[in-house]
Amino acid sequence: MLNLSYTVIASQADGQVSAINLVPGQLVQAGQQLCNIVVSDKVWVTANFKDTIVRINLTQ
């Protein structure tokens, strides 16, 4: 029986997990990609809005 309290999952960057490619009971191999990580400090959003519907508050 696997003792999950000894399990460590480490990442090279801070971010959010997305696109999890794993189902319960699935067998995985070392090096197999199981998810993607979206790095938090490099997120960019590009949007195209009509200026008649946008209200922006630039205060901090």
C-alpha cells in the first residue's frame, strides 16, 4: 500500500495547474506529462472591447 503522506510533488515555477490529463486508476510512468502549469508571473490578457462598454478604474 502506498503511503501518500510521503509523496512530494514539486514544480520549477509558481503557477496554476491546468489541463489535467489523469483519470482515477490510471497507471503512469516516470516522465509522463500529467498536467500543464500556467506560470503566474507571466500571464498576459489580450482583449478587444468597444469603448462604449468599458469602465476602467486605475487606482491601487
